[in-house]
Amino acid sequence: ILLLWCLLPESPRYLVVSGKKEEANEAVQGMARLNNVDLPEQLDIFVHSDQELGSISDILKSDYRKETILLSAMYFGNLLIIFGTIVFCPTGSVFRFSVVGKVTLLY
């Protein structure tokens, strides 16, 4: 995931909303080059936006704090259960786990 995060460009919409119009133009020009499309040099990109750009810290504010903590606990609980079952399950078990997470009961 970190490799993809470093290699993939930001979306032009995000860049425009963040006030980085020059970077957005470069991203669109790069996409056009990859698709063999000619775009005008002086391309004007704009976004209709009624809302301010949010941040990660917004989910920890009082409006969303309870839901964020509850969903995070459920997510990590599921990870621990799956990890514990797959890693610590003996090899002669009655369960066989596939890569996609499907459980097959062996008789």
C-alpha cells in the first residue's frame, strides 16, 4: 500500500480544492499523455465545491467520536479473531482457510 501511495498521483479534484491548481494541471496533463490525448497547454480546471475540505482529525471531533471509536474497536476485534484463528489453528484442525477468507469444514 505504501508503494502505491508513493507512486499514484493525487486526484486533480483534490488538488484544486486544496488550492493547488498548478499541480492539478500537471496531473491532468500526465493522464492525457498516458492516454495519448492532446490537451490545450492553458487548461483551466475548476471544481464546484460548496463544502470545505475535511481532515482526518474531523472524525475525532465530538460529532463523530463515538462512532469512530466503536467502528475502530469492531474492525480491530475482527482482525484479531481472524489472525488468531488462522495463525494459531493447529494443522490437523477441522477448518481449512483459503486466501479469500472462505471457511471450509473438513470431515
